[in-house]
Amino acid sequence: MRLVPGVDIDHRGTPFTEDLLRQLLRALSDPSTGKPQMGTAKFSGARFTGNAEFDKAQFSGDAEFDEAQFTGYAVFHGAQFSGNAQFHRTQFSDYAGFRMVQFSGYAEFGGAQFHDNAEFDEAHFPGNAGFDGAQFSGHIRFGSARFSGYAGFDGAQFSGGAVFGEAQFSGRARFRRARFSGYAGFDEARFYGETEFGGAQFASSAGFGRARFVVASELGPFVCAGVVDLSRAVFEDPVTLEIAARKVLCKRTRWESTATVRLRYATADFEDAVLSAPVAVTAHPTCFATGDDAVEKSLLSDGCDGVRVTSVQGVDAAHLVLIDADLTDCLFFGAFHLDQIHLEGHTVFAPTPTGWHRRGIRPTRWTRRRTLAEEHHCRAATTAPDDPRQWRPRPHLAPGSTPKPQDVAALYRQLRKALEDGKNEPGAADFYYGECEMRRHDRTATPKGERRILWGYWLLSGYGLRASRAFTWLFAAMSLTVLLLMGVGLPTHDPDPATTGTLHGNQISLSTSTPDPAALHGTWSQRMTWARAEQATRAAVNSVIFRSSGQNLTSAGTYIEMVSRLLEPTLIALGALAIRGRIKR
């Protein structure tokens, strides 16, 4: 058979040396263009020793390289496959280059093995492209590649880095059960069809920065041992994301429709995310349906399977729903419409410092309550940062970014309203406490007189939220009242009434008078008796319920009773208010 440009060739099972292949391609080259031209080319089972250079080759028919072996470079840069291109189970021992290749028909690379780096940058796949089960041992690049039809990478294994930056997937893109051992980059990729990553595993990190998902209804479930970066990505249609990862970045991510983000093991950052419709972020309690619990535990063994949200700054919280989220380190400062955020399920906030601490010469202990990370950062500026039991400063805090007390008070106020609107009155109580605390410590926006009132409110009853404190003060006030009445309030003896009468003819007029019980006799030990204690206790108890005991009192005792009838009912009311705040629904 004479070798001329465009002729069909059949070299199945043929061993090619580098020189022999060069002679073949030279014979098939068009004299006017210098490009090798072939019709149907059959190289199935062929073995290419040395470099195989098919640069700018043109295959007008089908090209078959099934189970072929390339021991050196395999270079197809700029080649054109007008028919189907079949590289099923082909082995590339060295570099494989397919930059700017045009695959007009079906491109089949299923089961192919790339033992070194491979490049498909700017390759165009107008038809379907199959890389199912392919193995990429080196770095693989599909930068700016265009997949107009179906793109299948099911079960593919990427041992090195995999870059799909700026790639376009016009049809369905499938990466189900794919394995990425190195970094997987889909930055600025465009997915115009359904996108499937179910069961995929990322041993390193996965980047989807600035990617656009046009009609994708789901992303995942997949497992990532590192960071899943969705920053500046755009989701145009309703979508469900199911991700088990160490960290998920959604900075400036845009959801133009409703979305459900189900996470496991993840620390999520939603700073400046744009929510045009409701977006629910929830902790998935069990392994995802198509996932493998053993794989999750092997890749994420040292983490908790819950979800920790670290920031919603700059987010319109009216569309945000957080379910079973850990908000211990979450930053709310800068978010919009926080009073409309939805917090559901078991939501965890940062606790107050534990144990006893010294403030000057006074030992102090913080009562247990839920706090915001911003309060920790605000208070940490005035406490010792080296004590792990104290208020926690923000790591790597930028200068001037520490929120002020009035800012934190506003955050507490808005979140309190959100919980109250959700009928979670007991949960809102801690935020009311935090709001009052920030107002009490605010020396710029809160007047001095108001701070003193708040200080008294805090001291007597913990802003009407600490029943034990109010009842402790009530017991102390009643005890003091009893002691004062025993000491100076009760007369030594009750005065005897004296009755006098005047006779006018056959009429008599009588009048009874009781002397002022002001006489006090005897020492203090004589006044401190059980009988006087019983009388004083009866008078103090009656004062609590606004009743007069009817007990004869000295002038000092009368004033003591007046003060107790004003103070003690107030304390019992504060205690009742605190109990109501904890049990109200």
C-alpha cells in the first residue's frame, strides 16, 4: 500500500521506534502544510519506543490507540480528530501532551494510564469525552478545556495535582467516585449542565473559586481531607451541597436561588456571601448516603463530625438558616438583618471563662451563659491574654478591628430578637444579659448614671436573670432586718394601754391611750433572745408581702420596717422575673 496523505492505515500491534514513526508521519505529511494527514488510523496494541510526536496531525477518520504503549513522550499538540478518538487502556509511561487538540467525535480514554504529567489545556471535546477509570500518576491539566458533550471521570484516580481551571462543561460532568490524591483545582470553571461528584474523595484540597454552576442541582456528597474553597463561586439554580471536609470557604459565594448546605467535620466561613434566597446550613448527623463512613474517618479522623461556622460577616442574614451549628468562634459583626436570622436545632455559642479569677484583690467568677465571640475579643483587650481560662482574643486580629462594647451590645440585641421571634425566650435571656453587660462596660455611648443603674441591676439580680442572686440578697436583707429589729426595733416590753374616764351626771366617757414604745432596756445579749427573734422574723416576713405585722415597734423599728417593705418585695419580684425568663416558652 502506497503511503500518501489522507490514506487509511492499520498498524495494530506494530512496534514503532522513534525513527520509524518519524518516517511514517513524514510520508503522510501534506507537502503544502507539513501536517501529517490520515484517514482511519488503527494503532491498537502498538508499542511506541522513544518519543512519539503526532503534533498537528489530522485524523479524518477514527483513530484507534486502544491498549497502545508509549514509553517516551506522547505529543499530540494541535492534533485534529474528525472521527472518534479511542485511547482505551492506553499506557503513557512518560509525558502525554494533548494541548489544543480538537476531538470532533467521541474521545475515549477509559482505563488509560498516565504515569507522568499530562496536559489537555485548551483541548476541545465537541462530542462526549470518557475518562472513566483513568489513572493519572503525575500532574494533569485541563486548563481552559471545553467539553461540549458528556464529560465522564467516574472512578478516575488523580495521584498528582489535577487542574481544571477555566474549563467549560456544557453537558453533564461526572466525577463520581473519583480519587484526588493531590490538589484538585476547578477555579473559574463553568458547569452549564448537571455536575456530579457523588462519592468523590479529595486527600488534599479542592478549589472551586469563581466557578459557576448554572443548572447544577447538587454538588457532592464528597469527602475532602483539606480545604474546599467555594469562594466567589456562583450557584444560579436551587442546589444541595453535601460535603465532608476539614474546612469549607464560602467567601463572597453567590447563591442566586435556594440552597441547602449539608456539612460534616467542617469549619465553614461565609464572610461576605451573597444570599438572594434562603440558604440553610446544617450539620449532617450521619455519613452521606453515597459516602463511605470508613473513608470519612480515615481522612478526617482527628476532627469532630459537627459544623463550626466561623464568620457570617457581610451576609444578609435574613436569608440564612443555621441548624445544629457550633458558633463558638463565629463573627457576626458586619452582618445585615441579624434580627431575622434563623437559628434552629442545637446551636452552640462560646461560654464564659471558667474557674475563679482575680480582679485586683477581688476574686471573681463568671456565671455560665452563652456569649458571642465578639464579646470575648472585646474583653480580651483588657485582660491577660496568656490565661487560657480568660476571655479569648481573636487570632491574628487586624489593628482597629476589635469591636467596641456598643457594637457588641447591638449584636446581642439583634440576635435576642431573632431568638424571641423563634419563641426561644430562655435562649434569648443570655443575649439580653450580654447586651446589658456591654452597655454597663461602655464608657462612651452609655451615660454614667445609666451605667450605675445597670450596675445595681446586675448586682441585685443579674439583670433580672439570676434568681439565685436575687433570693440570696432577699435572704440577706431579711436576716439584716431581723437583726436590726431585735437590736433597736422592738421595745423591751410592750406598753400597757391606760384607760381613763370622766363622769358627767349619769354619763361617763372613757379613753384608752398607748404610750410610745420607745423604751429599750437591757444589754445586747438580753435583746438577742429567741422570743424577740420570733417577733422580728414575723415582722420581716410580713414586710415581704406588703403587710404590716401589727407588732409594736420603736421609732427606729418603724423606719426599718418601711425600708424592708420597699426593698424585700422588689427582690422577690426580681427573683420571680428571673425564673419566668428561664421557663417561658
